[in-house]
Amino acid sequence: MWWQGQRTVDLVSELLDRQIEDDDGRGVGKVDDLELVRRADGRWEVTELLLGGRALAGRLGGRVGRLVGWLTRRLHGSDQPRGIPLSRVTAIGPAVRVPAEVADAVRSPSERWLRERVISRVPGAGRARE
């Protein structure tokens, strides 16, 4: 796949399971799956990076996927996959980089809850990197 006309990107080794970070290097999650759309010319195009347990469950399939899906529903309720449009990705390297506003919009609800209710109450946590 070509990424922003620059170079070919191997979807498996350079996108799937990669850490996603905002511009400040704060973790957002991992690329759990990809949304692909078939173009008019018959080629497939990646349109979104998908995050969340439900996205991972769909990718894994079978018993393991069903178990991951069940655990995700039990722990997070619906927790539908969250998507980052590929057009919002600013860099693909050791981590996938996205702008801070995109990162904030797709952070895991459970991660947000943990940060607000637990980590923020730990002395000195305000200075800790997320």
C-alpha cells in the first residue's frame, strides 16, 4: 500500500499491532485492525485504523476472537471499535503518529476512566507521562 504518495507500507509489519501515539508521544492504543474499502478499479484501500477489543476480536476470529469479544463486552459494555481515518495519520514509523485532537477523540473509554479515577489520584501522577 502506498502511504501519502511517499512509500509502500506493509500492512502487517508496519501497521497492525503498532502503538499509536499523539504528537507528544503519549500512547493512544494499538492498531487492532484495518478498515478496507474496495475501490472502483478493484484495488483495496485502507480507510481507517481500528482500535479496541471488538476490532481485535473481529480480526482474530474463532474461539479466541469470541473470548476477546466477550471479555470486551463484560469489561467495557458496547466498546465499539474506534477508528482513525488514514488521512489523519501524520507518520508511520516505530509508532503510528496522529494529531493530539485525533488521539483524544479515540482514547479508550476504560483508559480514560482509569486515568481520571485512579492514576490522577496518585501523588505525583500529574507529572507522569501518559
